[in-house]
Amino acid sequence: MSRAPSPDPDFALTATYVLPDDAWHLELDHLPSGGVTVLAGIIPDEDPEREPSVCAGGTDEVVHIPVPVLRRFPELVDEQIAASRAWVQLRPELVATIKELIDEYRGAIDEDEYAVLLARLESELPPADVAEVVRGAFHREYDLA
């Protein structure tokens, strides 16, 4: 879980990865209401068919959200979408490869397996595509040099 600075001390902005959802959850919590989540951004990062969404609610009382806080929240959601879903915009064959690797390794690959996989990818794909696959499947950088 990570916290981003909020423009208002009555609100907290948090990011958490929720394993059962295979998604990032960005939450805007209203602290005076006991930390009730008033907005939640849900960004799936393993399934290109699932779209990001934003949910509102979570409290029976009316919560007045200051405009600077309201502006900051979608910026954080956009940043998370860019960071965790950029790969779904790649060519379909690369998306399919990344999806297969995510399903197979679930983001946890040891160094020996990684070296074997990297050699296979390098034999099958141009270096720029290898970099995209490695970044999309494992959140690692591949040296193009």
C-alpha cells in the first residue's frame, strides 16, 4: 500500500494491489468519517478485457470533496492506468504473449527461469518487442544495447 499526498488533510489517497481482483485499487478516503472510501479507482492490470473503472459511495452522509482533491484523484487513476496497463495497447500478438506470461508466472519468476525465458524471447522477437514483453509481464526493464 502506498499513500499519495492529498491537497486536503481531511482526505487520504491510497493505492493498494488487490490480489483476488488482479487490480490496483486507488482510494480516496474521508478521514473525519472514519476513513470511509468515497471514491475508488479500480485498475485491472492482468486482463486486457477488463476496463478500469471509478466507483463512488461508501457512506450514508454527504461528503463534500474539495475541488483540488477531486482533481488530484483522477490524475492518480490516470497515472496508475498508464503504469500498469500500457501493455494492453500493444500489438495483439504482444498482448497475447504478455497475457500468457502473466498467467504462467503470476509476476514471480526466478533468475534462472528469467534467463531461459529471455533467451527464448530474444530468439523470437526484435529487441524492442522483447523490452515491451518484459516490461508488461514482469515490470522489468530490458537493456536494448
